[in-house]
Amino acid sequence: MKNKLSAAIKTAFPLLLLLTSSQLVTAEESVSINKQGGLELSITANRTPQTLKKPVATMSIITKQDIQKYQATSVLELLRRVPGISIKTSGGLGKQTGVSMRGTNTGHLLVLVDGIKIGSATLGAASFQHLPISEIERIEIVRGPRSSLYGSEAIGGVIQIFTSKRKHNKVTPEFSLGYGSHNTLDMSFGVSGGNENNWFQVGAGKLKTDGINARDSYTAYPAPNYTPTQVAEKDKDGYQRTSLSLNLGHQFANGVKTELNIMDASGDTQYDGGTVNKTDFHQQAISAKVSTKIVPRLKLTGVIGTSLDDNDNFKNGVKSSTFTTRSKSASILADIAINPNNTLILGTDIQKDSVAGTTKYSTASRNNKAVFTSLQSTIGMHDVEASVRLDDNQQFGKHTTGNIGIGHNFANGLRLTTSYGTAFKAPTFNDLYYPKSGNANLKPEKSKNIEVGLTKSTAHGVLSGSLFQNKINNLIAWTPDANGKYSPANVDSVKIQGIELGHKLSLAGWEINPIISYLKPEITNGVNKGQILRYRPQKLLSLDVDRQFGKFKMGATLQAESKRFTSYRTSMTDTTKTPPVTTVTPRDKLAGFATLDLRTEYALSKDIALALKLKNVLDTDYKTNKGYNQDGVNGMLTIKYTPR
């Protein structure tokens, strides 16, 4: 499985030609950056550019400046700074990871790259651990349901990743080279340039590490008796990834703008395990776009894209399985500026997911067609958003979702928002069709979310808070039948209540950013009624403190989480005894923890800087997934060339 950029270009080029010839167009995706390097426009909340003061949706935006400031080596490092997000990791760099937003399941999160959905249709989640951070320009996170604009999966929210774009008019290179603990090498190179009518950006990266020992032992079932046996394993589990990105653009004399975006990552990761101990992976997202204004108040959007999620699994060098997901999509969007205070969006989406590999599913593909509309209005001191979407799924039929939100701006800098939205999640191919365990009668999971938010602008920053409740019905869980055979079923309902507080503060030259989240994801019916969902820490804290002293920059990050349960409390009654005896098995749990990271950077010149980051300096011994280790004290020294 090799990473070939030329093959990606061959795949994408016909898409670009098709869009150009059909005169479809896309909403302008350029963003405005203020003098302080802050982002002033967002796209994801309403699928069209808006100033950050307008969306009613609760948002977080991570810019390129943030990525550089925090010296992040993975997307997961950045997401831990977002309110309501918790992460479950099976070891060190490149190991299987689950991201939960606001207490929802990992599959309740829609992940996009340049507008194209990514992830596995068999597992139902994206592999965040393989996303190359060197190829990323910014990340937009919308917290709360967005199915009324995006369809399935957006129960917990939407994360959209935008790849790097042109930064300079003249041809300009930039590079970064880092070396750190566990023989970790992290290097990237990029070059961009162009003018008003033609532009390009090409990037490449390589990450390689010996890794840590993912876990101390695992359970094996050796033949001929297949008796469970604990096998000790103390070796390091390495990881390597090669990444490429390409962005091309051209604006014709008549104002039509074309754009091609490619992100490609491939490599391998090692595990400790009885059935699989190495995986070769390949992820790819390609989108082709064209944009223009038909008339001054009308923009049309046309986007064609494809994504790939491919995994080959090995045991001691022998391939044991292959899982491949391919997703093809197309969308058309009309952005109508009725007047300066009212914007109407009309759109349609088509998507086809298909799976292939060594596992033969009874159904290997499915289509989804959708139409949607959204209205954004400003009425005096109020901002109003309303959207509705109809999805027609080949497997589940038609589903309608909606969202309405109101924001009120007070004269003293206070903004109050309220919103209500519905969402749904279609079952995965594994849930439906996995041989001998799939359940083709599953219904989509559905949710209803209500939220109230407050933001307050002060002389020193912005204070924000959100209070929400999300009820999810038809939650899919693996459940035994009368014969003890497990299969997925719509058995649970969950009520998730939460509060998020954050403060972006500039005080006496210091940048201080505390974030606190409290979640209560409680099962409301079924055998586990009254219990908190597994692997959901209820309390989350993130605190960043940064300061610049001339050529020196310094910063620290404190992150803390409360305990997380890894099992459910069970009870069994022995009716053969008089009186009957009930035995209760308590819940297993992982202890809460806190970690501290330190970072510094020195400007050797205007364009060259030397950076040092030390992570987990307190050498906290903690786990986010039962049985899997996390790294102790570790560091990275990086030299980077970034033209200003």
C-alpha cells in the first residue's frame, strides 16, 4: 500500500474538468485574518462564510497560528483544548483513537476535510490519529447537532479540517524539522505561490517514531484448546506516516474560480495483540470546486469529492484482513443574498458509500440523497437561523431533521443564544451486515438537543458559556440474545446534560485560556438504566498560558480529567437458593489524572525559530483506555523556517 500523489491527481483531474465544464460553483472559502492573526470568518456552522459574531451555533476554531504556538504534533493535542471533547487512545502516536464530543459516541461526530466526509463506513468513525497536522491550515468545530445541514452522524457535532492554502504571491518555501523522545522524527516541507489568477500549494511530511509499549500484556486464545492466556509483551510499538497535500486554483477572466484540494496520508502502525499486531493504512480526501457569482446576490456551489479509508491488518507479517471504504459525493448549493440582513441557502447532496475487503458483507454499498434549506436573518439586535433537511437513504428511507436558533446582542457586549435541533445517525455496515452478527433491522439513532449560550466581550477578552441537553433514542449497543449470542440492537436511550465555560483572556502581556466542561451522559432505559456511559469523563479542564518576551515565547498547558468507567455495573440472581441471592459486580474505572506540558520558542531570525516542547513533565501515570499505556515525560526539539 503506497502513497502516490500522481494517482490522486489522476483521480481528481476529471472531477475538476467536469465541474469547470458544468459551470457549477462553490461559496467563497477564503477567510479573513485580522492583524493579530485571528480568524474573522467561519464556514462550517452554516455551510457558507459568516463573520464569527453571526453564527448562533457553538463553535471553536483552531488556526494555523494556534498549531504553531502550541507546537502540536497531532490533531488530538489540539482537540483536547476544545470544550466537551474527550479522547480515548490505545497507546502512543498513531494508535487507534476515539473522539467523543459532548458525551456522545465516537460515531456521532461528522468529520470533513475541505468539505468531503472522511472515515470508515464499517467502524463508523474517522481515524484522527492519521491526520497529518503539517498539512492543516485550520480546524473548525461546531458543537451540537448539525444534521439539518449535513445529514447523518452530526449528533454530537461537526469537525471540518481545511488543508493548507497559498500564503504568498511569490514562490515561497517553508520547512520544519523536529527530533524527540523515542527516536521520533517529524519533518515537513511546503512551497506555495501564485498571483490573483493562479495559485498553488504543495506540502509533504514524514513522521516516524519507535513509539512506546502500547500495553504490558494481552489475552490470547491458543489452539487447540483456545484457553484464554495472558501474554506479556514489553516491546515498543512504532508508527510511521508519509503525507502529501496539493491545492491548485485558477480564476478565469469571467470571475469563475476553480480549485482542487488533495490530502493523502499512508504508513503503518504496530500493536500488541493476539490477532493483529500491525496495520498498513491509507487515507485520502480529494475535492474539486468551482465558484462564481451568477448575479451580484447569487452564488452557486458545486463540489465533487471522493475519500478513501483503507486498512490492511497483519499478524507477524502475514495479512489477516483488509477493510476498505470509498465514499463519493457531490453537492450543489445556492447562496442567495435576499438583502443585507437575509441570506437564503438552498442545497442538495448525493453520497455513495461502498466497502470492500476480505470480509464479505451481504450489502456492500448504499446511497443517500438529500435536499436542505437554511435561512439566516438579522432583525434589529437579533440573529435568527433556521434550517431543515430531508435525507432519503437507500437502506432506511426518508428522515427529516431541523434546527432553529436565535441570538440576541445586548448593548453591553453580552450575547445570548438559544437553539433547538434534531439529528440522526445511520447504523454502520458492521452494525447492519457483518457476517453472523449484523442486524439488518436496525433503526437510525435519533437525537433532540436544546441549548442556551452566553458570551461576554470585555476589555481583556471574551467569556463564554453553554448549557445543553441532548436526548438520544434508539442508541445502538451490542446485546446478547437468549442463547448468549451478541449482536447490535436499538436498546438504549441516553440523556446528556452539560455545561461548558471558557475565557480567552489577555492580561498584562499574558494570554490565558481556561476551559471547563461538566457532562452527565446518563442511560435512561434498558438494563444499564441510571448509569453513566462508558469512557466518558464527566469533568474536563484545559488551561493554556502563553507569553512573549522579545525573541522568546513561552507557554504551559495543564489538562485534567475525572475518572471514566470502563464497564457497566451488573447483577445476577441465583434463584436456586432460598432466599434468592443477588450478586452485584461493580463498575471498573480508570482514575482521573492531570498532565502538564511546557513549551518555549526562540526566534533565531525573522523567519527561523527554534522550539522546544516538554510533555507530561510531571510524569503522570495515566490511561484513557483500559490496559493501554500513555507516554511519560517526553520532548521534541524543532527548527522551523516560516517566511513572514
